[in-house]
Amino acid sequence: MTTVAHGPTLLEHFEHGLDAPICLTWELTYACNLTCAHCLSSSGRRDPRELTTEQCEEVIDELQRMQVFYVNIGGGEPTIRPDFWHLLRYAVDHQVGVKFSTNGVRIDREKAELLASTDYVDVQVSLDGATAEVNDRVRGPGSYATALRALGHLRDAGFRDAKISVVCTRENVDQLDQLKALADEYGATLRLTRLRPSGRGVDVWDDLHPRPEQQRTIYDWLVAHGEGVLTGDSFFHLSAFGPADGSGALPGLNLCGAGRVVCLIDPVGDVYACPFAIHDSFLAGNVLDDGGFAKVWRESALFAELRSPQTSGACTSCQHFDSCRGGCMAAKFFTGLPLDGPDPECVQGYGESALSTERTVPLPSVDHSRPTAVRQQPVLLQLTRRTDLVAPPLSACAESPLAGFRG
């Protein structure tokens, strides 16, 4: 019998990193008209050091040379940047597709028609509740109406297959059927993502992350409806609800892709291993450094470490390890758990045990919704900004999220 030698599996390729990221997130600005309670980048005001139009064009040129197929544009609210529409067109003209996330504030009829006439563009409208009551409690008053208005403009303009992007919280898990129906109504696809304790999410995670029984609800719902719903790598930790042989694994990447297939470029050009890990511990370099983004991606010491064989402590002895791979790095880090320990939402209960031990929760990086780097109060979003918690603005950029923008 002839033995056929097989090369590395796709999963092994991913674990050791690729020449270019599959999923590159680029936050163009920290400026935002909202102050969502769970914002992973603590957006609010723009950073005066953010990349110029010309520097952004140079990054796009580099992504084209690296053959990056598309880039996820976020923020902040990316459409607030006066040059956003120019950069979108520049990227598409240079064979870099654009998927951008928006709260819908700048998606009027004219812009919807522009998007409908542009190839290689995908739009994700953020909505965190099927009703204004649930959504606006997290995202702010009026944000539900703004999102639906944008979705209506996109549908009426003939834009095909917009996405409704939902962060699953304990307040909207019971609305999954309603959210799917809402997506169907607007000719959109539902995209569910996991709430991570990143950015301002650190301070509301205890109040908002789904309870254990709701985690099961999400898993069962995805098993039933997963074919028509996007999840990315958000819920691979839930696959441990299924049989130990992995037959109950959910669609999507079932390992942490940080520094292997995903990374983030922030508004000032800093490159982080993961969109949910904006912290100095996961900073790999800057696109303005010699060699640009390509050198950071291919040669940074941090990424080399993440691509080396990893240990997952006691998780490797768990019969469900091949399904959940130890869970989310960012979720562990920002809840003060060791990176080789269990996910804080481990469905086998190991996370709860780990959370009951003495931990040091790392402070988040600068909060761009405030003029100084202070920790948010651990409460859900106040619907009116509390000025008693902060000092007077230190600069124009602290006063207004649009300060320094022209046009």
C-alpha cells in the first residue's frame, strides 16, 4: 500500500501565521457621535495624531502589494472622517475591498446610492437590540432610529446584502429571532459577535455579558440558524457544549487568530494583535516604522511569539479542548486571567472557578471619550454624559470629537 504524505492542514497554516492577514481591521478614527457602553476602542474624540489622508493612501498601497483581499474599516465612526469616502474609493481602485462598520449617522439616500453603485464594498450597520429600548440603553438615545434609517436607505438604493452587526448581551439574547426577522425585513444578513471585556466593555462586562444559561441559548440558536448567520470567530468557545469529538462545533474559525490571521491598525498607525486587545501588551509596531505594515506583520517579535506553539495550561487536558482551543485571548487578559487558562465564559464552568480567585484586572488604554486616561465607572451607560466624573477639557480635541477635522 502506498502512503501518501499530506502537507500541513489549513488550521496548521493559520496557527503558524500567513504572509498577509485574512482579516485586517483598521480603525480610521476614534471620533464618534456615540459613546456606546461596550465600545472596544473607547471611542469618542479623535486623536490629533491620526494618520493623514496621504499616510492612509500609503497603507492601502502596501495592502495592495501584500495582496490583502479586503479590510474591515471601523472606529470610532469611520464616516465622520471627511476623507472617508475618498479613502473608500482609493482602496477599491487599488483592489482592496472594503467592509466598514457604521452606526448609520452619515448613510443618507445619496451615500446609499453611492455604495450601491460601488463594487467590493460591504456595509455593517451596528444594532444591539431589536427594539429601541434595548439598543439605546447600550448605544445611546436615537441610535436605533438612526440605524434603521440607514438600513432603509441602503435597501431602497438597491444595496445588496448589508449586514446588521449585533453584539450579544444578556439584554438582547432573547431577541435573536426578532433580530433575524429585522435583518430579513431589510434584505440584510444578521451578524452576531461576542461581547468582549475590551475598551469600555471592561467596565460593563459583569453587567452585560450573557449568563451561563444564555450562552446555551446562543449555542442552540446558532445550531438551528447558523447557516444564514455570520459569526466569524466570536463563539468558538461555545462549541464545547457539543460532543467531545467536535461534531457540535459551530461554523467559523475555532482558534484565536490574533497575530496569525487577524490584527488591527489603530488611527495613529499602531498595530495590535487583535481588534479586541488594544493594550500595550499586544502592540506589535507602527505602520510608519521602517518597513511599514508588512514588516510589522511578518517580523514583529510579538507576532512571532503568538505563532509559536502555544500551551493552554489545564485546558489541554479537557476533552473539549479541540473544540474551543482554550477560548479568547482578549477575554482572558481583560478579566485578569492567565492566557494559558480557561476562557472566563468557559461553558464547562472552569472560567467561573478561575474568576473566583484573586486577580489583577489590567487597566484599559486611554479612553477616547474622556480628556484624561481614567477608568470608567463600572456601570452601564448613562444616557446623559456625567460631567462630574471628569476634569474640564484639556484641549479642543477633548471638547469635541470632530475638533481638527475640516470639511
